[in-house]
Amino acid sequence: MKDVDTRYGVLKGVSYLDRYQDGALRNCVLTEYQELLTTVGVLVPLFQDNEVRRKTGKPITFHPNGF
């Protein structure tokens, strides 16, 4: 697991990450509880699989500008 710095704070327990060609963070999968303070409030990304059937995807996805 690694930590990744974002404009919303440090993401801890990152088990997978993908980056854009310029190196900016595209998306990631977390294994630890996180609270990210955003302009619209606190975001708590999915960090564990509770075995509920759902569409696959990455819990956090960033636009190329970092938002």
C-alpha cells in the first residue's frame, strides 16, 4: 500500500492507481477509510468490498485538471 498526495489531502492505503500521460492521478482504489474535504462537502470513497453486487469501477476518479 502507498500514500498519494492530492489537492484534497493525502490518500492512504492506495492499492491500485492509474495516471494520465502527464503523470496526474486518474483513478485509484483504497483499502482504508478516508474523509476528503471537497468544495461540496466531505467525500468518503468506497474502501472495501462489502460483497454487494454493483457495477465495477474505481472508487475515486479525477479529471485531468485534478478535480
